[in-house]
Amino acid sequence: MEQFIMKGGNPLVGDVAISGAKNAALGILAASIMTDEDVLIENLPDVNDINVMLEAIQAIGAAVNRIDRHTVRINAEGISDVTIEDEYMRRIRASYYFIGALLGKYKSARVPLPGGCNIGSRPIDLHLKGFRALGARVDIERGAVSAHAIDLVGSHVYLDKVSVGATINIMMAAALAEGQTIIENVAKEPHVVDVANFLNSMGADIRGAGTDVIRIRGVRRLHGTEYAVIPDQIEAGTFMCAAAATRGDVTVRNVIPKHLESISAKLKEIGCEVVESDDAVRVIGKSRQTRTNVNTQVYPGFPTDMQPQITVTLALAEGTSIVTESIFENRFKYVDELSRMGGVVKVVEGNVAIITGVDKLSGAQVAAPDLRAGAALVIAGLAAEGYTVVDDIEYIQRGYERFEEKLACLGAMIEKVDSEKEARKFQLKVG
Ligand code: EPZ
């Protein structure tokens, strides 16, 4: 199994180009099948989740032409099946976006139910509530969601919880429903706005994305488009925390600074220097960084997808910090791994971590429990003394493009290895 091996101690220094947003691209790829005309999507992140989504689109009969790693042309005219195979849902939860897209266009969809995952149970009850409000009959049978409608008719949907997935999924189905749909208490994340903008570029009539209420006037059909995905807020934030944790000086480029405001604010609070320009943010770590508290919230609050990365950064800050995870019920599993590196973190009541800062972490063999925690453990390894090996890096490769290469360009001593022999070669090389 591939691993990341690294020798910590080098401050990360330099510029890194941020890829397109995975969580925007997943919704955009699903929505791209809602027209029979060509759709050209640029600035796709070249990560496993995207590649699996493209496989699923091809599997139901759409033409997928990968022009280069970051660009794809899709034509869904040839779709002959509205059933998504189990295999794809097992490999990527965002397959549930096909329910909204297929239901919107074909008034029919059969998609496996997503399982829970390593950060919580993650039900999709709100998605199904929205589809039913639009007039679809939705049944759960043999582990799959079957949704069918004679007609989809605009409705007024109130989301009991703010949900990125439910917001995007219902928005897609409503785009081709008859009449007006109002969705209240929606998610306002940048990637939700990006999917709304993408649908509007196809001729949809969606207003209010980024606010608490989205209004959609259904149209009869959607046309082809060319669209570039926004930069990835979480990849950028991950490199910003890596700069702080290694006391480096890193500029993340091709970003939208406004999307990073909550992360910049927290890094300033602990003593980092953060300099924003039009499409870049520079983070300069300081030898003495001090405690703060973090409470993950829906956008524009501090992102839950940045919780492991800021926790690792606070593990090396003076004083006691408190990180509260308000979105998912089980997103501190990585803390045991961090403790193996000398981190002093105590999780109480399941979603509050009390972090006692230490002067240094020491390298260890650890395993990535999920995508963002895996990236955080790499940050810990780069800040630690000695060698760290991170196992189960396929989680990290789902959402970070060429992660180890981008880090190495910033001065990190890190490589992807596939055997003990390669690991030994790395250790001989770096000494
Ligand atoms: C999206 O997941 C992201 N994934 C997640 O990123 C991210 O952590 C999450 O939004 C929150 O920002 C993608 O966009 C592919 P939610 P999603 O619906 O849509 C509960 C990553 O690291 N809920 O906003 O599944 C749910 O259990 C991933 O890239 C319901 O109760 O998240 C959670 O507690 C990890 N019923 C809360 O809402 C529902 O029907 C927020 O979940 C839906 C959600």
C-alpha cells in the first residue's frame, strides 16, 4: 500500500498553486448531465473523487472526453440508464448528486444509499424531503433510493439543518421543475454558489445562492456551457495551516481570499502574519504562536473541513486551545494518531477537543482515518522532529491533487513510497 514518508523540521517556504474546488466540481459534474448539449468544464482538480465521478457519468451512457487533467467535455445525450451502480456509491458519497440531476432531467433516478463514513452517520433525509416536496415519489428499497415523478412542481422547502448536499441536490431537481421553488435555511458555502452559477450558465434561473434563501424558477430545458470551477477553499486552508505549523512562509495562489477569511482570522489570532492580495494569501508563521479557540460552523464560519488542520496547528501553539466540532458527530478520530506523535489533545463529550500546546511533536507511524485528518497528520509529520509515515493515503488522494509534490516544492522532505525498500532509500537520501 502506498504511504507518505517524511522527515519533519523544514519550514515550508514558497508559492503553491491551488487546484479547483473538489466539492464544487462534484456537484457541477452531476449537473452537467442535465443537458443534451456539450458541457466543457475547466479547472477540475485531478483527484480520485473527480475521476470516480467521471467514471460513473460514463457508466450511465454519457460521453466523457478528458481533454487534459483539469479539463473535460461531457455530452449526456447518450444517457440510457438512470441507475447508478452500487460500486460508485461505495467509492464516492457524492454519487447521491445523481438523484437530483437525473430526477430533474429524466424524472427518474435509482441511486444506492450512501453509507455512513468515518466522520459521522451523514443521513440524506433532507435531500429526500426536498425531492418529495417537488412531487417525486421517493422509496428506499434494497439499499437504494428510487425517485420518480410524473411532473416536478416548484415548492417551498425548509431545510431543518443547513446541508451543503441537500441544498445542491434540491437545487438541481428544482431547476427543471414547473414554477417557483423556494429553499430556506440553505448552505452558503462557496461551492454551493459555484454549482448555482454553473446551472445558471446552462440557462437555469437560480437566485440567492450564498444567502439563506434560494429562489429557483424552473425552466423547460438546460443548454450546454463552458465553465471553470472556483479554487478549493479547503486545499488553500490546508497549506495555510501547514505554513503556520512548520513556522514557514507560504503564499497560496489562485485563491479567492474572501473564501478564506475565517481561516486567516484564526491564524492571525495565534500570531501568524497573514497578507491578502487579489488572488493570493501569504501566511508567515512565527516561532511563538499562542492558543485560541475554534468552533466549526457553516459558511462563513470556520469550516468543519479545516478542523483537523487547525487542531494540529494549535497542538504546537503555547497554551490551551479548545476546538468544538459543531457539524459532524465523530470527527476527532485522528486525535489518537496525533497523540502517538506527542500531541496532547483530550476529546470530551465527543465533539470538544481540549488541546495543550507542546514545544515539539515527534515523528511516528500513523494512519489517515479520513481525507482531512489525513492531510492534518501530514502537516503534523512535517512539523515534527524525525520521520513520520502516514498510511492509508488513498483517503488523502481523494481530495488533494499531487499533495506530496506540492509540499516538496515548498521544501518539505516528503515522498510517496510503495515499499519498505523505497522508504529506506528515502531515509538514506535525506539522512
Ligand atoms: C459536504 O458534505 C462536503 N462534501 C463535506 O466535505 C463537508 O464536510 C460538508 O459538506 C460540510 O461542509 C461534499 O461537498 C462532497 P452536509 P455533505 O449535508 O453535503 C447533516 C470533505 O472533506 N445532514 O452539509 O454530506 C449531516 O449529518 C467532505 O471534502 C442531515 O442530518 O454535508 C451533518 O451533520 C467531508 N441530513 C450536517 O447535516 C441530511 O439530509 C452537514 O452535512 C444531510 C445532512
